Amino acid sequence: MKAIGEIGLGRAARFGVMTLAMVPYRLALFPPLRSLWLRALGARIGAGAILHDVRFFNLYRRGLPGLSVGRDCFLGDECLLDLAEAIVLEDQVTLAERVLVLTHTNVGYRDHPLQRHFPPVAAPVLVEAGSFVGAGATLLPGVRVGRGSFVAAGSVVIGDIPAGTLAAGVPARLVRALA
């Protein structure tokens, strides 16, 4: 009941509806069927985009209308996308397996003792055209991965990555410019 008090009855109902709406998505075994279903629920999915077993959460917040996947994108198995705010993947973006894209952080309920030290944050994430995000990487709220950049596997991106660069590490740091 505490959760409903925090988010409200309307958002709780939306959570239930979106949870049920995702059942056909989970049952669709082929990427074109998944894309079709996500489009029907408000996502923008470009031609040639392939979404493997991608998972979504916070659909009751911004939800699928906040998802924009450009043409010829690839999203690998077990990617987890937080749709509290918008996620924009421009054309020819690759998210390898198990990439986590966060658009919000929150330590817990409003009365959690850490709220005053770590207040909630919510901001959209943008991955510009031609970029690659390696397996197991995490993109935090509000980051922009610049056009044609490469984020190495396992990296944690806490700030913007300039266009045409290789970034790696925890936290991700610029390694070099790409020629």
C-alpha cells in the first residue's frame, strides 16, 4: 500500500495495464513481431531494427512512447531499458547483450533516510547515430553518447561521451579518439 500511496492510484493502474500489455511482447519469439507490438504501444522503432530479448521497466512512467529506436539498430539479449524518461537510440546504434540504460535513480520511498543525501534524479538518455555500447555496460541518467562512439564492455557511463571516441572503465573515461 505504501507504493500506491507514493505513485498514486492512476500510476498503479497504468503499471498493471502495461504489465499485461507486455505479455504478447514476451511471447513474441521473433524481433519483427516484437517491434510491431512495441509500435502498437507507442514506441518509435525504425526499419531494420532488431530487438532481441530486451526488457523494460518503469512503463507506468514515461513508458513506451518515450522509446525511440532508429533504423538498423541492434539491441541484444537481456538489455534492460528504464523508461522513466525518454531513451533515444539514433540510426545504426548497437547495444550489445545485457546493456543497462537508466533514466532515473532513486534510493527508495520518500521517507528513506538517504533521500536527503541522494535525491531522486530523472533525465533522458541519448545514444547518437553509429555508436556501439558493449556488453554489460551501464548508461546513467542524462548521458549522451556522441555520434560514432564506442563504449567498451562493462563500462559505467556517468557523463557525456564525445563523438568519435573510445570510452572504457568504471567510471568510463576517454581512451582515445577514433580515426
